[in-house]
Amino acid sequence: MTDRTKLVLAGWANLSEAEREEFEREIRRYQQGAPLQKSNIQKNWINEAARVSLGPVGRFCPCCGK
């Protein structure tokens, strides 16, 4: 398993049950989309992630908790 996969799995494991369900719905929506839809979904995810404040350096990672 790659380090990137491990990081995503660690982030997923730190989600609540409701957040996991939302995450899984988004993945299914992406997987079922046509190529243009997938591109738009991916761009939206990137834009949303860019708005997340990571806070000051030295804090814990909001994704994996490290």
C-alpha cells in the first residue's frame, strides 16, 4: 500500500459514521460519472479543499490526526 493510500485511509478512519457515508456517496458519484462529470467533480473537490484552513504550523493534520 502506498503512503498516499495510507494517508487517505487514516483520514477516513477518523471520520464519524455520517461523514464516512457522505465520503462514500461522493466516491460513488464520481465513479458513476461520465468523463466530463468526473473532471468537474474533481475540480470541485480541489476547490473545496483549498478553502479548508489547515491552521498554524505545528498543529495536528485535520485529515489524519498526526
